[in-house]
Amino acid sequence: MTTITTTTAGHGFWHIAYLGFCALVFAFLIAPILVIVPLSFNAEPYFTFTEGMLRLDADAWSLRWYRQIVEDEEWSRALANSLFIGVSATVLATALGTLAALGLSNPAMPARRFATGLLISPMVTPVIISAAGMFFFYSNLGLAQTHLGLILAHAALGTPFVVITVTATLAGYDQNLSRAAASMGAGPLTVFRRVQLPLIAPGVVSGGIFAFAASFDEVVVVLFMGGIEQRTIPRQMWSGIREEISPAILAVAVFLIVFAVLFLLTVEWLRRRNAR
Amino acid sequence: MEGSGRPYVEYRKVSKSYDGKTTVVDDVDLDIRKGEFLTLLGPSGSGKTTCLMMLAGFETPTSGEILVDGRSIQNLPPRKRGIGMVFQNYALFPHMTVGANLAFPLEVRGMDRGQCRERVERALQLVQLEGFEHRRPGQLSGGQQQRVAIARALVFDPELVLMDEPLGALDRRLREEMQYEIRRIHKTLGVTVVYVTHDQQEAMVMSDRIAVLRDGRVEQVADPETLYEEPQRSFVARFIGENNRLHGKVMGIEGDICEVFVGGEIIEAIRIAPCQVGDAATLSIRPERVAVSPKSGLYTNEMVALIEDITFLGDYLRLRVTVCRTSDFIIKIPNTVGHGALLAGDKILICWTPTDCRVLDPETEGEGE
Ligand SMILES: Nc1ncnc2c1ncn2[C@@H]1O[C@H](COP(=O)(O)OP(=O)(O)O)[C@@H](O)[C@H]1O
Ligand SMILES: [Mg+2]
């Protein structure tokens, strides 16, 4: 009995220490991101809180940086580029990744492990190496500094996410459903469209979201491969930081954070739906 | 059963190996008649599912061929075979309602909506699930899901329906109810059913004929009564119903009757296996065909048995005795006046006719079970 009392006391102390430690980790991870949000409403062109802001003066806060990025042609083009490249790369990556996952989940497929490893490799290779390799390879094909080139490059980076999420959902898919559908007279395409795809859709969609996010915040490949015409939002921020330090990029950053949170919520919602 | 003419499904020397080493289905020859309820019965791993999957088209035979209606279906993909299938885990589409599940095979065939609805309704009626169209499979009990699966396999009027242990996941009472239901549906529609189970009682209750499988081989194909009364192989005798087995050596053969030496006694038995004098053999006799005889000289086979224990089961008594140096020999005797005097440890005279005792292929002692 005594031992139990001591351990409970000890447990109480360690539990509080543990909670404190967790809070510190969270603060360390999140504070740099959260601090951007109020700073983006700065009325002055500084990256620091002005005295007015700290006093909560209404004049010290403004939406001028938001207005600026909405009105600025370069930022609009960057957004258009990001969306166009991101969406195209996502469509490609989702289609190819889903097909690959279907093939790789077939026990009859030869060299499954090798093929899986190859497809996943862009995820573990340092991006700078992929980017440099792609740059030389795509230059020879005349694809460097084109939208198509960036779309293909981003699709290659996004595919592993789709392969992984779809393979995971396929593991829970009962192959007898496909057999049942076939026995009822459905051709392979009908089986896929009406039975398999609806059931693995959560995996396909979350893979697509990850692929889109991978393209949307990618800067290294764009630095190597993109010209002026292909500047995406991260690339524009990169120049923003280097050339003209302005809180406009903080406003963009807030946009991106909101995007990211929405993505994560969607993925989590899909995961729960799938778990049911 | 039409019986006449050509069988509807023919397995011709069908063998299957998944890995090229072990033969899972071994040289199976099997005829299935139009309209009959045929059951593939065997212990788990005996190749029943593989046999069924080859007929459905999801596996291809390594050698041999399968004919349906006299035509080889070797190169026909599953979707063109027009065979209804019921899976053990139901395989209902969870994202579709019951109605959509049933309509699926009809829509795939391009049937128009009105006709589709009518068929779906009729199928639901058949399995007594009217009014369940709008439910999802997840909202149904196991038994109801099974009914939907059966309705879905039948809704497009296939001539042949395959069922792979469809009742395996249900509890006993529901299983018995569904056995009856499936029988009724089979009788109503007259469709040919190939049914798979490892439960011999289920097979006996439901089937017109049973094919007993063991290690990928067909041991015997017969109607339930013949299978019970006249097993051709010791495995069948052991697998169907309760059975006593005595291991001995053939001493003499006279026409149909063999004399077999078992544990110091000579037993006369009917010869089924093609045995020779000197061969090892297994004798098989049903517990209810053994009589306790009040006086000697009643039958040719008379043995002294030692009662080990007696179980009272209401309408009959079950004795466990040692006879011919074989323990665990079971005797069932009707509970009639006079048997009340039997006690464990008593020595009694038991007997049976030679025709009830069958000489089968030798079974290595302790094999099985
Ligand atoms: N797809 C498969 N690949 C490899 N071996 C298999 C496969 N399906 C079944 N087997 C093997 O074949 C044997 C027979 O299996 P099965 O036909 O499922 O028997 P049953 O249905 O009578 O239990 C088993 O030993 C099983 O392990
Ligand atoms: Mg099986």
C-alpha cells in the first residue's frame, strides 16, 4: 500500500513536469508561426511590433499589406502560377499514384518492393538533389523554365504521398467486393468506378491534398527550374525576403497558414470517416 | 433433378497448384447436374474454395478443364460466365443501399429502371426482406446481410449459383433457419447450386448430392443417405456421422465377405475396398448398427465387450466399450426395458451383421481428428 502512495505522489510530480515539457515543445513549434499573424496587420513597414501595436492603438493596425498583395500584379501572378501548377501537378500525381498503388497492391505483381521503393524515393531524397537532377534532365528536354516542366517535377514529388495513402486504404479494401462485382457482370472499369474508387476515395483525396500541399509550398525546385514566368508564391516570398523586406510576405504567410490548417482539417476528417 | 443427358457442369481432370509445388486440387473429376444442389464438403484446406473459384473464373486450373453446358469456360472471364456468387463475408457494397446492391447486376446489364425495380422487389420478396431497399448493409444484422447477398446473387436469374460457406459467420440458430431458407429458395427457383461447407450436418440437411473432398481429391460423390450408409472410403466414413473404426488384417475372402483379424478376433465384414488376403484394412461400423445381444448365436459377429461408461441420452443409451482391444468403441442402443441393468465395468455380448460392417482402405492409426 505504501509503495502505491509514493508512486502516486511521484506520478503527480512527473505528470506535471511532463505536461510542462509538452507545453514548451508546443510553444517552440507554434510560437514562430502564431507571431506572424498579428505582425501581418502592422501599419508600418517593419517586422517588429511597434509601440502603437502593443498599446492596441487602432491606427497602428491595418490591412495595408493584405491590400497590397491583392492589388500587386506580381503576387496575383504568383498565386495564379501556384494554383495552376499545384492543381495540374495534383491531378497528375493523384491519377498516377492511385494507378501505381492499385498495381503495387496486386500480389501477382513482380518486383513489388523494388517498384514501391523507386516510386517513394522522391520523398526521401533531399529535394536539392532531386531539383539539381531535374534541372539538368529537363534542360536537355527543353522543359526547364516552362510551366509543363514544373508541373511534371511537382507531380513526381507529390506522387509518393498518393501512393502511400492509397496503398494504406487498399489494405483495408476487401478484394471479394471486386470479385463479387465481376461475378455480377461488371467489367474492370465499372468495378473500379462504382465499387473500388468510392471505397478508397478517402485515401485518394488525402493523397491529393498532400500532393497539392507539397507543390504549393515547394521552393527549391522552382528556384532551379522556374523562370520569371513561373514564379509561384513561395518563390515570390523568397524574392520578397531578399529584395524588399516588407510585411506583405507576412500577409501571404497568414494566407498559407490558413490554407494549411484547412488541409489538415480535411485530411483528419477524411481519416475519421474512413475509420468508421 | 433432370439427371438425363449431359451434366450441366463438368470438372475434367482438374488440378490446381498455386506455387507449382503443392497440389491444392488434385485431378478432380466431377459432374454436376442441372438443377441440383451439390455440396463440396471437406475439412478446412481441402481445396473447396479453390474448386469453386475455378468455376467462377477467379482462378485458372493448372491442368484439366471445366465445362458448363458442354462448353469449355477456360477463356471466359468471370463477368461473362453469368454465375451468381455468395461469399462467406457477404461482400455487399457498403457504400450502396440494399436496393442499389441488388440493382447493380441489372444496371450492369443495361436493364431499364422500371424493370430493374420490379426485379429488385421480387428478389427482396424471395428472401423476405421487403421494405429494406433504403437501408445500408451496415444497418442490417448478419442474417439479413446474408439474405441480401443471396438475393443479389439470384436477382439476375443466373442458372448457376455458387455459395462459399455462406452461413459460416452466423450463430447456430440462425444458421439452421438459413439452411432451410436456402433450401426453399433452391426448390422455388430450380437453379443449380454449388455449395461449400466444412459442416457435415449442414451438407446432409441441404444437399441433393455431396462431394467429399480431402487434400484436393474427391473421395466420394453421392446423395446424403448413400454417403452415410455406404461410405466407399474410410475418410468418408469418419467424416460423415459417428463411426467406429477397427484396424486389422484381411485373412480370407469369400465373394463379398472378408474375414478380418482384429485384436484377437475374426470379424466378417462386407468388402468395399479392393483388398487382397494379407492386406491391412479398416473396418467401419455405425454405433447404431451394433446390438447388445442377450444370448449368443444371433449373428456371425459376436464379441465380448467391456463397458467403460454409459451416457443416458433420453431416447437412447450411449455406451463406450472396449472390444477387440480397441477402446472408445461407441454403441447406441434404444432405451427399451431391460437396459437399465447395464453398468460400467460389466462384460456384455455385442454383435452386428457382416453387411453393416464395411472393409475400407486402411487408415493409419490415430490419423485425423
Ligand atoms: N491464393 C492462394 N495462394 C496460395 N495458396 C492458396 C491460395 N488460396 C488457397 N491456398 C491454399 O490452398 C489450400 C486449399 O485452400 P482452399 O481452397 O481455400 O481450401 P478450403 O476452402 O477447403 O478451406 C490451402 O492449403 C491454402 O493455403
Ligand atoms: Mg474455403
